[in-house]
Amino acid sequence: EPEVTQTPSHQVTQMGQEVILRCVPISNHLYFYWYRQILGQKVEFLVSFYNNEISEKSEIFDDQFSVERPDGSNFTLKIRSTKLEDSAMYFCASSPPAFMRGTDTQYFGPGTRLTVL
Amino acid sequence: AQTVTQSQPEMSVQEAETVTLSCTYDTSESDYYLFWYKQPPSRQMILVIRQEAYKQQNATENRFSVNFQKAAKSFSLKISDSQLGDAAMYFCAYRSVDFGNEKLTFGTGTRLTIIP
């Protein structure tokens, strides 16, 4: 069964450094998302991406964050200058095209644990 | 804005017994989707079950079923014949049907412990 994959599984970085988190969505999906989960808290929406542009973003997704689909398979989240409070689990998700049944369902990757020191 | 509330931070159930996890939500929309996701210790988010609000029939997936009460804005998850592998955090989530508003809004989760 197709899965969303994410790399790396764990990233440790120094405060102020740039990080890029990578995701490979399910191949025929067209909608992509990033969420984050601070340890012990609920999952929070960051951004959604469709047709090579951001379709929605939360207030968390400020100028320090950016997303990109550099090729036909990868979807990346970049944090330009990491802060201590960016330490969290980051989940990528994808959902099918509108003409497919279940387009409302988002399938999550295993997450990248980001630790900012 | 929609909100999702899970009032039970922790629940426990004896193996093979049945447990119900509660979820309520607030919305002004008439059509939407509701989901339950499971997060085991590995922290992966796994879809358990989905419900379309315009369908009155409660969704069922094997041992998992929901009790969807639209008027009460309630969406509880029932796990029958609980197994050790069901131990996890369970998150309820809401999604609008509107294009451009596909984000999931999650509750705070319920940690389910299975007692052998």
C-alpha cells in the first residue's frame, strides 16, 4: 500500500540554523500538508499546498517557514532560522485529487522529530 | 473557527472489553468530515475511521465504530474487543468540505491504555 515517507526521522540543529524537512507524498496525490506536534500537545496545522502554491496557512506559518515542491515527487518544509520553540514533531500529509473517492482523507507520514538546541 | 474537544485525557480498558472515546466539536457548517486518528508510541498518525456529516449512517471499520450525533455535535469512537495493539493516543479531527479550507483541526487527544 502506498505510503507517505519523510526524511530524516530525527534532525538535531542549533538555534539559528536552517533546516529542510523532506516528504515524499503518495504518488497520485495532489494536495499536500504540513502539521506539527509539540511534545505532549495536539497536532497543529501549518500549511496546505495545491497546484504549486499555498492554499492555506496558519498563523504559526510565518516568514521563517516556506514550502516547496522542487520536483514531481518531493515536498519540503524549510525553517530559515530555527528557534528553541520550533522543537516538535513535523508531519507531512497528502490527499488524493478531487475526482477520487476519499479526497477528504489525509494520509500522514511517520514524522520528523526536530530538536533545536 | 471550528474547535474540537476531547474531554477525556486518559482512558483505560480491560483487554477484550469495549471502550468509548468522546469527541465534541463546534461548527457553523452543515457539511463536513470527521476523523479519528490513532497515534501509537512510534508517533505515526494512522487513520482509524472517517465520517461524512451528510450521511446519517454511522461509519464502521472492523472493531471500530462511531456514534455520530450531528445535532449534538458529538462524534464518539467505540472500540470493541480491545486488543493490546490498540494502546495509543487517539485524536478526533474535523475537516471542512470547502475548497481552500482542507486543514484538519484536531482535539487534544485521549490516551488509551489496555489492561491485560
